[in-house]
Amino acid sequence: MAASSYPFSFAFFSTISANPKSPTQIYQFSIDFSKFSSKFHPNNQNRLLTRLHVSSPTNNPTARITPEKPTEERVFFDGGAHYGDLLSNLLLGFTLLWMPLTIAAVFRAFFLRYRFTNLRVTVISGLTGNDRSDFSYKVVKDVQVVPRFVGEWGDIVITLNDGTKVDLRSVPKFREVADYCLFMADKAQNLPEKARVPKGF
């Protein structure tokens, strides 16, 4: 059979009226499919193709990348200099020789703040609080303490790996803060757990 012609004919019966004795008319139609485009030919090589892209799920659960949850920062200590440091220096400030120390104590009481968290140590100072220094526990090499006023408060001196010394004056609960700083430094540097206590001068 030629590919260019596909003759097709069909017939149907039709009744002219509702009278059952009425003659039946026969209608015949013929359709030549050769007038249609050749793209409908089953052997046509130019027919349109549809591509389906199907991806199968992987069986390796470790290949999936899951974002790590950021570590929440928790505050261990947040405060300024001990109030006893200010009171004691105000009492001794009546003498001219002690006046510079009294002014320094007033400055520490109103414009100095220490913050120890599980991630870093922060020292905030300045009249507007814009002077701020932060450092991680990974750079902490050593911690030393100096008791003041029979141990009610004290100074903490933190030595960094590059030799820098950070002097924190009149810190309340200075021994607990120093112990926490050493513990977090050992943990951040993946050092083995050992009983390390802050050194005194």
C-alpha cells in the first residue's frame, strides 16, 4: 500500500421519518487521508519526540547535605566592676595621693563591662560603649588571678598565645570566672581534661 493515500469509507443508516414503514436511506462517506500532512505517518522519521528526565533517589543517606545548626551563645557572666571597689576608693579619695585611683574606680564602675560566654570573652569600655574587644577561648594561653580586699573581688589577667595580656580589674566572683575561662580554653583547644586552676601572682 502506498504511503501517500489511505482511503477509508464508512456508511450509516438513517430513517427519514418516525414511521416504521418509511424507507431507509443509506449514506456513504469516503475520506482520503492522503490530504493530511505526512507527519502523521507511522513510519515518518521526523515525528516529534518527548523526553522525560527521571531521577531516582539515592540510597546513600550520607550524601545529603544538611546545614549545621549554629551554636547558641550562652552568657556565663555579664557585669561591671565590683561595687566594693568603687566604695573603697571613694572613701580613700579624700587624700590627694589617692585621687587618681578614685577616678579610675569611678570610670570602671560606670564605663567598663565584662562578658564571658561559651564562645568568647568581651570587654566593653569607653564613654559611649563603642570601645569593644573580643577574643575566642582558642587563643587563651593562661589565666592568672590577683585577690583584692581579702578576696571579695579580684583582678583577672588573661595571657593570649601571642603574648598579649588582658587585664580585667575588680571582677566579681573572679575565681569562678577564671575557672570557667580556663575550662572553655581547654575545651576550645581540644586539650585533655585535667585539673587546671588559675595561677596567682
